[in-house]
Amino acid sequence: MSSTTKESGSRNRTRRAILDAAITLLATRPQASLAEVAEAAEVGRSTLHRYFPERTDLLSAVVEDSLAQLTVAVTTAELHRGTPAEALRRITHAYFELSPVLLVLFGEHLIDTRKDLIGDLDEVDAPVFELLERGQREGFFDNGVSAEWLNRVLWAVVYTGIAACAEGAMTRHAALESISRTLERGTRAE
Amino acid sequence: MSSTTKESGSRNRTRRAILDAAITLLATRPQASLAEVAEAAEVGRSTLHRYFPERTDLLSAVVEDSLAQLTVAVTTAELHRGTPAEALRRITHAYFELSPVLLVLFGEHLIDTRKDLIGDLDEVDAPVFELLERGQREGFFDNGVSAEWLNRVLWAVVYTGIAACAEGAMTRHAALESISRTLERGTRAE
DNA sequence: GCACTTTGGGACATCGATGTCCCACAACGA
DNA sequence: TCGTTGTGGGACATCGATGTCCCAAAGTGC
């Protein structure tokens, strides 16, 4: 509930630099060493250890920060507004823009570190879940599968687009278009 | 092109046991140690090293074996027969049954070891690609996205179902049903 | 039963990642 | 300017994973 409070200002900046670098790096290479993270953050290895004494401390902070960013995105999307189709498009877009965060959260390494944060993830995308259920009730989304399944598919398809971009197989625009199209068709009711 | 040829018979059995255990284990824990692999295969660590001197040797063999299994599955599915919808259902089913193999191939750790095997993967599911293109030509599958995209979505959705099963969130039957349903709707033309 | 093959496990060296400590130096604020 | 705060890098100990070697024991086929 508080991370950018207190502290000297320069401490906050350093902390953010480390976190940003870690998220970017761990998104593509979850097994990256702390030395690599420090280098990516343009920070000494001892400084990194000063902020995050152990590797798990860094991992936890990365996941927490990712969840925080995700929360902001979900909240901003105001999924209760407009038609389910429109809201789906908004959240899809929002997820896509959070590429590194998605990658970090989707990668399974968080399982190794903090089991308790998995529950937080469910909490964070509760609004998405509600959107999916609302869409099902209103006849927009497929009722033949569970809302949980739709949620999983949402994540998977967005992830696929991000991965395709990362490989250079598609442009961001093309990926976003394909994601939206496939999701709309795959999730809507007859 | 040859792996179960020659050799003493007991060597083949041991090799298979190691490979099977490795695929199963690495599917869920790509970073598992060689000691764990040996234990899972009920084999001494020195025996493991005798068959696969280095870790990369084991990883390569695992990927090669996975590709071989995938090849058999794709060939057996005879994707050129029947309607695209039927063929899609067959390959979906086949992929799903190969859960651990899919997990191993989908996990990115293969990228670290043998870049050259990625091309082999494209080669292996070339028939799937052809199916998707055929379906597009015949008006069964969505023409608004690329066949490559459809292929990625196919993998992603099957993977999602497998993951859901692994977490105990769904039964295998429910997962397979959801996968098929979502894929059919998500990929077909208007 | 005998010779050959295969196996299991211990002992050992090595390597990279991690974590700790310390100290000189730079940055910053009153 | 001076004291406080933050930083970078080196030295070091530790740990787990990896890889090598060897030998006694179990398994296999003739």
C-alpha cells in the first residue's frame, strides 16, 4: 500500500531504476543473474543488494510492482462502462501496453517465490472477471464456457501477440489487431 | 533420423527412461537439476552423465525427442483429410494428449540451448500450417489474420487448457471441450 | 558359470551465482 | 563548506550445480 512514500528521493529513484530494469530483463530472461540486473539498472551490485538483500526480495518487489501497474491499468479501463465488447477492447489494449509486466506475471517463476501473491493477482483482475460475467449475462460472451476460462484465454491471446512482437514476427499494430479480432470472435456468443 | 536403432537394448531402455522422466519433469520445472532428473528417472547421477555428458546434451535430446513425438502426432492426424473444422479438432486433441511435450516445447528454455531446433519445429508443424491455409482458402477459417497467427493461437489456447488442468482448475474433459469451442469460434470465418 | 556390459555411488575439482563486509569517493543538503 | 547520505567496487566466504574419475556390485547373454 506504500512504496513511493517517505525515503530520500534519490533512494526512490534508484529503487525505481532497479525495478524497471528488473522487470524488463526478467520479462525475457527470468533466470538473469543479479549482476545482470544491476548492470541493466546501471547500478553497482552492492547497491542492488543494499535495496534488495536477497534475490527473493527483488522478485517479490518486482511482482508487487507489476501487480500495482496492472491494478492501475485495470482501474483506468473502467470496465463497467460501455458494452462488454468495448470494455474487452479497452482491457486488451491496456494489457498489451503493459507487455513486460504481462510477461513477468505470465512467466511461472513467480510461483517459485511467493505463493501468496497469486491470490493478489486474482484480486487485481477481479474487475476483468466481472466484465466477463456481465458479458455472459448480457449475451455478449459465450455462455458455454466458464468466465475463468475466458479470462485465461484473454491472457493467453494477449501474451501470444506480445511474444510475436518480441520475435519480430509482427508489428505492434498488426499484433493488436489480430489479438482483438481473435478474442472478439473466440469469446462472443453466437 | 535414428535413435532407437543399434545399441544393446538395455541402453535403449535406460535412455528412454531418462528422456521420459526429463520431459515430464522439465515440463513443469525447466530449471530442475540433473540430480532431480536422475532421481525421477530412477537412475544414478553418473549413469545420467554417461548417457548425456553435459546438460545441453540432455536438453537437445529432450527437444529432439519431443519434436519426434510431435511429428508422429501430426502425421497420424492426417490433416489433409476431412473438413478443416474436423482436422482442427483432431490436431487439437493430439496436441492436448501430448501435454508434457507441448509444455517443454512451449517453454522458452529451448531457445537457450539450440537455436537450430527452432527451425525444426516450423518444419514439424508445417502440415498444421497447411491445414490452416487450406481452411482459409476454403472459407472455414478467418481470412482477416495470417495463418501464422492462427497457428500461434492454436498453440496458446491448447497450452492454456493444459495449464488449467495442471493447476487442477479444470478436468481434462472440460479443458478439452473449452479449448475446442474457443478455437472453433476464434478461428473460423464469419 | 563366465566374461562382458551396465549401473550406482562416492570422492573430488570447478564454476558461477549469491551474499557479506568494508572503504574510498561522489552527490547532496543545510 | 561540511557533514550526511548514497554509491561503486573489491575481497571474501559459501553454496548448489556440474562434470570427471574410479571401483565394486548387479545385470546380461553365451
